Amino acid sequence: MSKLESNVRIVLWRHGQTDWNVENRFQGHSDIPLNKVGEYQVVAAAKVLAALKPDRIVSSDLIRAQKTAAALAELTNIKVEINPGIRETNGGLWEGKTATENRSTHGELFASWYEGGDEPAGEIGERRSDVAKRAVAAIEKEIKDFSGTIVFVTHGGTVRSVLGSILNLPIEQWGIIGGLSNACWSVLELTKLHTGSRWYLAEHNAGSLPEPVIGDDAVN
């Protein structure tokens, strides 16, 4: 069964490094800016992504994503569109706290969530399935009647949830998808087959030599 050419490519680009990433604090909806390393990372990554000749750039509304998107916009002269549907997981009571702190206050809940459970993050936050539902819906709306390449500037936890959902993995297996390093990306292509169309994961955690994954999920 041969593949035909894809006419839709989406790039899921994680924001650059923040101080909370380095400190292993759960960021979630907290609006934390890039640090100096992150500012350097996104400029370097933008030079690579510009070669894909993207048609659109869609960013989460959080400042770390918007600043990341701006680096690519400057090179491509494409206006950044904002879509809050692709923001990070609401971490509830875990936001701003380190993994060690969250384990000490919510040991069983945090362990289950970390291992791939679908409990609400931080008791009152979002479930992974909630994140996937809103983010995939946002992406599908953006690509309706579209042909070309869109860069979605988003977050590590959101990317994992999107990939797990869009690739039709059982939710208990989403944890097998490796995280994204800061300012790295995954590429999905909507591939036409003789039996229909399906998403194909063309690249994952691309953009640099292997780096440690630190950050948004606060699990290290």
C-alpha cells in the first residue's frame, strides 16, 4: 500500500527554556518568560524551522510560547496567530512547585499521574484527556480547508497529549512518547493512503543533538 504525498504538515514546536524548567517547577498555565538560554535556543531553532518555509505560525497565548514564535516570525515575516487552545496543562495545586514538593504533598496522585494516569493534575487541574481534547480541537480547526505547513508553538505536556491522541494510542500508553527538549519539535503529516488519510509522525524531538528533557511536566 503506497503512500501519496501529504498536503498538510504540522510542526509542534516547544518553547525555549525558562528558569522554572531549570528548577523543575510545574509551569502549567503560569506565565513564565524565557530565560537567556531560552532566548538563544529559539533564535537558533528558528533558523532551522524557517527552511521548512511555513505558511502560518500559531502560538499558545502564554508568553514563553509567544516569544518563541516571535523568533520565527522575524525570519519569515509571518504574523503570529494566537490560540489559547494549545496552551499547557492546567497544573492545579502543583503549579510553581517542584516535583519533590508535589510528591511530598500528593504522593499517590502525583505518582499515578506521572506514570500516565488520567487524574486531574494537582487535584483541581486538567486531565491529560482534557488537554488532548482542547488542543486537538484547536489544531483541527486551524487546518480545516488548509494546505501547507503550520508551526504550532506550544508546550511539552500538550505535545505529548496531542501526539497520543492524534496517533490513536490508548491513553495509558501516552507516557511512552518521549518528551520534547526546549525549542525542539515534532512533525506530523496528514498522509493520504488508498484506504483514506491518517496522521504520520515524521519527526520527534528534532532540532538539535540529543539534550536532556527538562521541564513542563516537572517529573525529574
